[in-house]
Amino acid sequence: MARFEGKTVIVTGGASGIGAAIAERFASEGASVVIADLRAESATAQAAKLINAIGVGCDVGDEAAVVACVDAAVAHTGRIDVIVNNAGLMTFKTLDQWTADDWLKVLRVDLLGAAFFTRELFRRVGPEGGAIINISSVHAVETSANAAPYAAAKAALLSLTRTSAIEGKAKNIRANAILPGAIDTPMLWENPNVKSGAEVIDKASVGQPRDVAAAAVFLASDDAAFITGASLAVDGGRLAAL
Ligand SMILES: NC(=O)c1ccc[n+]([C@@H]2O[C@H](COP(=O)([O-])OP(=O)(O)OC[C@H]3O[C@@H](n4cnc5c(N)ncnc54)[C@H](O)[C@@H]3O)[C@@H](O)[C@H]2O)c1
């Protein structure tokens, strides 16, 4: 039997890149998938390519929209089992230029969005429990210039993962983070630091969205039953190098 048969999985930012690959992989393993993305039409179009999926327009940084999205997922299948907090954005300025709005724009999506979906899973999960996968970044650990809010949000996401693992024990919820390195998606190639050469990307060390998807399904599966609060780098060894 497919290992996610009967399970409902929400993938945020699932209309593109890593999220699309994660949604595809969960669907291929039997899950009912809800693709929650700011771009509603793209979410619906992406969902239409999968076996058992719906697309929902959702700004993850909007608390009410997150509640409505989880309502839609529960209305669709009657349950919620796994949340993949993947939606993210990165903006670029030097430290002397950031405004409060700039900071909040990134923190709202990359950190608060995950916190809102975490809260909803904690409130609505069934007695069998569930799993949270937070898509962080190697920027949580090492970073480059001009990306302070992104690096801070991704580091805070690791902290949220730890708290979720601790508080999740009582509800049988496991929470783990993935730290992707350079992955072949629009976000990577549109990064001004990459375009300018300030962040050097060795093309031989660029991973594919499916590499992150493989880690996500593992962490959500029963094979990872004793893994919670962990951070898994999926970076081709990037963090290991001096
Ligand atoms: N690509 C990389 O090299 C890389 C490396 C490390 C971490 N990541 C992380 O992986 C995740 C996915 O990135 P990607 O490379 O696939 O990017 P992407 O730009 O291809 O996809 C991001 C998706 O998130 C959606 N999104 C953006 N803001 C949203 C919001 N407010 N609400 C809902 N959806 C929203 C976008 O519409 C898009 O579909 C991000 O969290 C990113 O930080 C990516």
C-alpha cells in the first residue's frame, strides 16, 4: 500500500519549484494533497496535474487565510495529517537600507506563515498525530551579504521546529526541518547575489527539487517515527565545506 494513502498533506508554496516537487511526490505515494499558494491559478493548475490534489489560493502570512485554507483541506478530506511549510521569499538590501516593512514582508511569509499552519495542525490533528516539515535553508546556519531578514527568518524556523517537536510530543506530532542548499528553481536563478557572482554557485553542486521532496516524504513517513526536532541539510555537502 502507498505509504500516505488516507493522509491529507498541505504543501505551502506548492505551485512552483521545491513545493511542486514535494506535492507531486506525496500524491504519487497516495496522499490527498492541498497545494496552498499565493498564486491561486497556478496552485489549481499544478494540482490538476496530480492524482488527488486541490489548489487553494492562500497568503501564508495572512492568519485568516491560513485558517480558511486548513478549513478547505478538512472540508475536502475530513482530516489533516502533514503540513509542509515551504512557501518562502527572499529580498535583498544592505543592512543600512532595511525598513520595518521590508523586514516584516519576509518574516510574515518565511516565519509567521509556518507558525500559523503549525498552530492549525496542533488544534486539528487527530489522535494518530501528524508531521510538520519546515523548509528552512542553509542560510539558517551560514549566509551571505544583503539577505538579513531571510537568514534570520530561516534560523528562527529551526527554533520553531524545536519548539514544535517538544510541544508536539503530547499530540504525537513530529516536527523536522530541511535545509536545502542551491536547488534548481526560479528562486535560485533570480537571486541577485547569484546573478552578480557575489554568491558563487558551482553548477555541478546544484540539487533538484526532487532531492528535497525525497527528504520531505521520508521525514513525514513512519520510517522517521523516532526523528523529531531534527534539521536535515539537503545541500550536496555545501555546509560541510570550509
Ligand atoms: N531554491 C533554492 O535554492 C532554495 C534553497 C534553500 C531554501 N529554499 C527554500 O525553499 C522554499 C521553496 O523555494 P523555491 O526555490 O521552490 O522557490 P519558488 O520561488 O520557485 O517557489 C516559491 C513558491 O512560494 C509561493 N509563495 C510566495 N509567497 C507566498 C505567500 N505569501 N503565500 C503562499 N505562497 C507563497 C510562490 O508563489 C511560489 O509558488 C522556500 O522556502 C525557500 O526559501 C530554496
